[in-house]
Amino acid sequence: MEPATKTETLDIEGMTCASCAAAVEKSLSRAPGVQSALVNFATEKATVHYLPGQASPATLKEAVINAGYGVMERPPDTSAAERSDEIDRQKALAYQTLKRRFWVATVLAIIIMPLSMLMLWPAMMARVNMPLLNYAMLLLTLPVLLYSGREFYVSAWNGFKHRSANMDTLIAVGTGAAFLYSLAATVVPEFFTSRGLMPEVYYDTTATIIALILLGKLMELRAKTQTSAAMRSLIGLQAKTARVVRPDGAEVDVPIAQVQLGDIVLVRPGEKVATDGRITEGQSAVDEAMLTGESLPVEKKTGDPVFGATLNKTGSFRFEVTKVGADTMLSQIVKLVEDAQGSRAPIQRLADKVSAIFVPTVVVISILTFVLWFDLAPAETRLPLALVNFVAVLIIACPCALGLATPTAIMVSTGKGAEHGVLIRNAEALEKAYQVNTVLLDKTGTITKGEPAVTDFVAPGQDGARLLQVVAAVERQSEHPLAEAVVRHADDQGGDKLTATDFRAVEGKGAAATVDGQAVLIGNRRLLAEEGINLSPELTAQAEQLLSQARTVLYVAVAGQAVGLLGVADTVRDTSVAAIKKLQALGIEVVMMTGDNPQTAAQVAGQVGITRYFAEVLPADKAGKVKELQGEGRIVAMVGDGINDAPALAQADIGLAVGSGTDVAMEAAGITLMRSDLNGVVTAIELSRQTIRTIKQNLFFAFIYNTLGIPVAAGLLYPFFGILLSPMLAAAAMALSSVSVLANSLRLRSFDNH
Amino acid sequence: MDTSQIIVTIVGLGLSAFVVWYFFFFSARQTTSAVSSSSGVQEVDITVKGGYSPDIIEVERGKPVQLSFYRDEENSCSEELLMPDFSIRRDLPAFKTTLVELLPEKAGTFTFTCGMGMLRGSLVVK
């Protein structure tokens, strides 16, 4: 029996070309104990199978170094996917610890609470030994402080050393003060009684505050994991293995990390496409919804690109790998979403400024509260009142709500966008999209499909079906885009295919050939005129009508007789009308621009319900049109194809690039639409509006909460209404405030593009 | 006003003044310049514990920068690192080193903060 081999993956450093990979591979293969070594130049990884007795990772590393290259210790942040595992594990652990701390605090607080209530019951007080009860409560509070609340004090101290103060500082000082006061009242009660004060203790307050804050943290942690759920599911889409077809025809399942450029991969129905490539054999329908948001499967045939993580539906096919690792579309999408989630929204600026000075300011307010209560309250109650209000101010203040307001909403919405095939570059783009009141569409490729199609076929007094096949026979040999449209139309109609001979293309005019022994001409009017063929009055009238509808007209002549007409036009996408209507319903003016003549432009505009359009716009003038609209005081979103429209996209307040499905990293665009129809524009704008609305609600809530909560906690209402806020209620309010902000952001998860 | 009120008032105002001075004006920030490795990458090690040490990092423009953040605590405050100018949001696992790579293309001072903007440091690009 063959001894078990081990597999090791090494990250190779310093390979500059494919031959370096070969050198590393050779050196590794020759090392003792190595059975096989495979070096992937693109991913800079070597996969080595070796016999554990004769080789070790160290000897393998040596072999690589001998070849003149280095082995990188696996960096902790190679890719989002690799990182996420470790982080998820740690987060789960942190959650468990937090839960334990919470339960310890809660159980003890529940015991302490009734004990401290005893003091309010004079009959009971007379019977129990007060100092003893206090010591009992002290013992019960200590674990809450030292175990459950320990992190607050450690963190506050660490922060203090850095002259930074955070939420933990507030909790630590607040609960610390309440505890120390109680401790003094327990240990040296005579100090208080000698001054005519009741030696009151606040152990219940201390324990309850910590329990409530931990409850808040627990809920916050749970909610926070959900903000990145979309991102995690994106990463999870990555296929784990690929079925590679070796040159000898053998099919081998290999881990995705070992797939190399140029490999042939086999995909069966129901399987995930492993990585990006081009189909070499077979055809199928592929569900690309996870990348583009397009719910209908896409037909794929030989030569078409396929993308990793998409789902093969019907047929099986083979494809050649063109991209691996970080270059794949999925990785690029993940990267883009990750970047967007790390960006900062301009709307957040004020909140940022406030958070930077928040905690020290609150500490100062709390100290002043203490001083004022101490100076103004009646002598016998001034110390407890000053203390209680001091603690309440510290505890109610919540910088977290401010800090969470924007980023959580951005995280949820960028993830949600990706689910719908809308890739948002950064938070600023989202904010700009929210302000948009005018959408400028480049007609070709957005409103229309960008490819001509036959719209009319006129053949008075002829066998139309046969004539169409005759025409198709000629056009099948032509490479003109219009000819392709004719062939597609004929194929869609069905019928027996004919063959044409003596094909001849007439530059700029059309084509001629012989079908069934008859000379056939297809082309513009000049072609027929040059051949001396006249149009019947009926055909002339039909042609005029088609031209008035902005069709391109193809004339057909058989055996010297003009017999038919074909009207060809760039067809409007099925989704355009509805999408434009939706945009208009959102209060957005939709403007179209096109290089076509005014007639065609007007016709298309009318068809989709657009009232304002620019016709005969040269490619170089597109950015100028954007400027023109901006000059009218509009906030313009430009929708274009990203390559030809780059200057216009950059000029616009927000550029939306309609993806060709190949390059998601379109620099000029703030938003990239993976699906090439206008519904993506609607999704992007609706999503941005909901997101910014959520952020505004969050910020409003966070500011109002703090500006109302702090004065109330300080006792501002006491002189007028006799209302004082118990520190325990303050803790509950604080815990709820950050959770409410998170919950509000999570509402965005239910965003649906209807 | 009795004596204890006067004492409390004076101590309270003094403490407030101390807080303002200590957090807003007191300056003893640690500045570190990046060390370029043999491959031309500017490398800086940063410890995260209640703050960033060092918290001012000087790097040169146009050369790749690799920041190694070692998070020496479990406290949740520092679990996220944000560098909005470079579109970076990273989770920093506790007691682990997380590498953050970026290319500073513009000169200036760029702040980095924790998830809630409480802990702060800055990257000075020259």
C-alpha cells in the first residue's frame, strides 16, 4: 500500500514570469520525499504532495529558496473569504463570552434588587442587620464588577492612557462611582452617620446598569452580524472545487485554489461554475442571478463567457479558464462591496465631529451636574442626589448610536445592492444618487438593446415566408450588422433554409447573390437604382412610411424586380418603458440623448414616454450635454455603457455604468449595474433614497436622544416637575438606543425592487 | 455655602478643566516613520490597545504601505478599523496581527479610527 501523502500549499514570493513558476516547480519536484508539485503562477501558490517522513514544510521552503524565490508566511488578510472564517470564529466566541457575562450580571442583579428593596421597608429594616446586609450585597456585586464588567474598566483605563475616551469610559466612571460610594457606606458607615447622612448603598444600581449595558451589547452584536450577511453570502458563493479535464481526457476534481489559467473545466447541469472562463464546447442556460440580479437564465454557447459562482441549469459544457482567484468577477464584486463598506459618507461628517469630542464633554457635564446638585440641593440629600444624577448622565449618554447611524445603513444597503446587481462604489455615490432629480440616458444599449432588429417585412403579392428565406440565404453570407438582424429574423420565423451562390458584397450599398437560379439584390435604394430597377408606387409608399417611423429600409429585388422591403430598427428593451415610468413616478425627469437623427430620436422617445431628448449628439459632446443639464441647476445621473461614455459619466453628479457583464471595475462610474437594463437604475435610486432616509432617521434619533437624554438625566426637569431619572432607567435607555439605530438600519434588508 | 460645598465646587471645576485639557489639549502623541523594506514597501507595526500606538504614522507618498495592526485586547471597541480615505473597513481579530495594505497617492493627513470613531490615529503622507 502506498504511504499516505500530505499536501501543503505554499505562497511563493518573487515569481515574475511563468518560467519562474516552472523553476520553482522543478526545484520542489526534485526535493526528497516530494511526490508532485504544482505551481500556479497566477495565484502565486504551490501545491505540494509529499511523504511526511521524508519532507516537511521546512524542507519544502528550503527547496523554494534554493530555486531563488521566497515563501511568504500566509498573510492574515489575503482575501475576504479567507479572513472571514477566522473572524467569524472569533466573533462567535466573543458572543458566547458576552452571553455568559450577561447572565452572571443578570442573575446577581435579580438577587441584589429585592435585597436592596428591604431598606425601603421600615418593618423589615428593624429586623435585619443593616451592615451585614450591605456586606452580603457587596459580595454579590463583586463578581458583576470583576467578571461581567471587567472589560469596561480595562478598556477605559487603556483608553485613558491614550487620551482617548469611549463608551466604556462613561460606564466605568458611572458604575465605578456608584460602587465606590456604596463600598465606603458599607465599610465606614460611621463616616456618613457622623455627618447626619444615611449610609445608603447603590449595589443594585451598579449591578443592574452593567447587566443592562451587556444586554444592549449582546443585541448589538447580533444585529451587527446581520449587517454583513449579504457580504458573507456573496463570499459563500465561491465554488470549492472544479472538475478539470486533463489533456489525456481524465476528469479530476481539484480544489479551486489549484485551478490554473488555460485549464479546461467540465460543468454538468445543476453544478456551480467554478471560475471565470470561455465556453469551448457545449451549450446551456446559466443562472447568473447571484452576480447580476437578472432572474432569467442566460443562454450560453461556444465562445460565450461564463462566470464563477453562477449556476449551470440545463446542458453540460466545457470551458477554458480565463481568470482565477482575485481576478474573477465574483472576487471583484466582493472587493467593490468591501471597499464601499469601508468608505465614509459625507452626511456623517457632523456625527464624526461630535463623536470625537463626545465622551470627554459628557464627563465634564456629569461633573458639573454633581457640583450643581451638591451646591443647590438640601444639605441632607445633596450627596445622594448629586451622585445619582452624576451617574445617570454618564450612563444615558450614548456615542454608539451616533457612531452606528451611518455605517450600518451603508453596510446593509451596499450588500443589498450587490444582491440586485447594483454595485455601489462608495457611500458618497449613494448619497449623490439620493439627490438626483434628472436622469440622462444614452439611448443605445440602455433604452434599446443596441443591436438592430427587423421590425417590418413588406412583400405585396409575394410568398412572404419564402421570400424571407431567399433574403436570409444571401444575408447569411454577409457580415454586416443589418444582415445579421435579417438572418436572426428569418431564423425566428422558421422555414426551410436555402443556399445562395455567387455572393458579392457591394460596399456601402448592400449585397447580391444567386438563389435558386434567380439573381437577388438586397440593399439600399441606391443599389437598386444602379441596377436600373424601379420601385412600384406601392413599395415606394410603404418605404416612405417606414422611413417616417425612423426605420432603416432594406430593399429586395429578385430577378430584376423590386419585390419587398425590410424595416430595421434598434429595438427598445421590454423593460425600458416600465423602468422609465417608475423613474418618473419617483419625481425624476428622464432625458434621452442619442447620436440618431431627430426623427428617430423623437420616435424612440415617444415610444418610451420621454418628453425631452437630445438628438445628433456626437460622442465627444456627451459630457457637454451633462453640463448643460447641470447648468439648469439639476443634479444629473448619467446612465451609459462605461467605455464610450466615460467622460460623461465622470462629468455627471453620479455616473451609472451599465455593465457589459465583463468589467465591474468601471472607474468613472459611482454605480455599476450588472444587468444591462434600466431596472437597475430604478433599483439604485430607490435603494439610495431608502438608505439616506434611514441614515437621516438614525442620525436624528441619535442626536435627539442624547440632547434630550443628558439634560433629563442631569435633573433639569426636577425643579419644574420633580422628575429624576434613575440611573437604571438611563442604562435601559442607553442599551435600547444603539439597538434601535441598528434595527432601523436592518430594515433596509427587506428592500425589494418591485 | 458651607465648606464642603466650596470644596466640591473647586474640585469639580478643577476636574472638568483637567478632563478638557487632558483629552483635547495635552499632547504627547507618538509619531513613527515607516521603515522601508527591501522590496520598497513601507512597513509599520501598530499595537491596538485602547488606542493606537503609535498613533501618528508618517509615510512617503507613492510607495506602498503595509500597516500591521496587532490587537492586544478583546474589548469590542477596537474590533473594527476604519480608514475611510482609503475605503478600508477591517475587522481586527483579538490577539492577532492584521495586515492592511494601501498606496498613498496624495499628500496629507488621513485619520483612521475604530468602528465608532472613538479611537483615533493618523497617517501622515509626505
